[in-house]
Amino acid sequence: MILSTTPTIEGRTIREYKGVVTGETIIGANIVKDFFAGIRDIVGGRSESYERVLREAKDTSMNEMAQRAQVMGANAVVGIDIDYETIGANGSMLMVAVSGTAVVVG
């Protein structure tokens, strides 16, 4: 499965548009991670725990979207958009939503 943020894939022709596909992941922020991330933020360091959670959520959402595209008979998804949001009480959860257009490329 080819996944691209661009509307086309260089050197490939879009032969068929299958439709819009999405993938969503919601992950709760762990209180211990929040504590250590806060300490790192105070001393100016990067929060590896949050970066790891963000990557996991994005990867899970992308995989879900790719699976939905495959079920539709697509072999690529173009025009992918990735959105990150905090939701829940006090922004205690992270949502990653991805969307794109499932296509058949030749």
C-alpha cells in the first residue's frame, strides 16, 4: 500500500478513485508520563514519552486507514491529512485522525 500526502504519486497513474478513507486513534495520557514530561518541560528537554505516544497513535491511525483502503480494493491512499487533537476532561486524551483518498494506481 502506497501512502502519500501528495495528491498524486510521481510516475504512477491514478486509474480509479475508491473514496475517502479514515483512521482514528484515541490514547489516554498516563499520569506518570505527564509528571515526567512536565519535569522535562521545566528543564527544557524533549518529552520522549509524549513523542513515542504520538508516533504510536499516528502509526495506528495510518494502519487502520490503509486496511480500510485495501478492503475497498485500493492499492494507494493519496492526499493524506494528519490531525492531532487533545480531547476529554482537561485534555487528558490524545486523538490522531488521518484521512485520504483511496485509489488504484498503475
